[in-house]
Amino acid sequence: MKALTDKLFTVKYVEDTGHPHIEIVDQTVCATKCKGKYCTHFCPAGVYEWNEEQKKTLVSFGNCIECGACSIGCPFDNIACHTPRGGFGAQFKHG
């Protein structure tokens, strides 16, 4: 049986550059209210990264595996997550 990391490596992502499916609603919430930078910890795919120099959360859509953690993980409800349009998003080889 394959290890989970081996299976995750086979996930392909077709990015919809015209309609990103994840966005930070208000970057000032990340900069001023969120002391724990929780999204950088709960996302299993490493989609979120806090950039101290820019004082904002960077979002790497290409890493997203559409697990749904971001829709419930932010204690400030500051992440808008939508299902990608048809033909875009994560494609699982070993569902």
C-alpha cells in the first residue's frame, strides 16, 4: 500500500488564473488580529505563507488539494474558499 505522501505527490492542479478559488478577505485582519497565523499551520498542503516583510498572507493556489480546511480553520472567517470552476482545481489519481 502506498504512503499518503506518495499519493499526495500524484495530485495534479489545473490553476484557473482568471478566477482564483481562494482569497484572503482582508489582509489587515491577518496583519493585526491574527497573532498565531493559523492558516500557515492547519493547511496540509502549505497553501498559506505569512510574509513578514509585506505584512500579508501569501496564497499559493497551485498547492491546494481542496480538502476544505481553510473554510473552517480561520478563527476570523477571513478566508473565502469556493469550488473551482469545472475543469480546474485538484485532480486526484488515487482518490
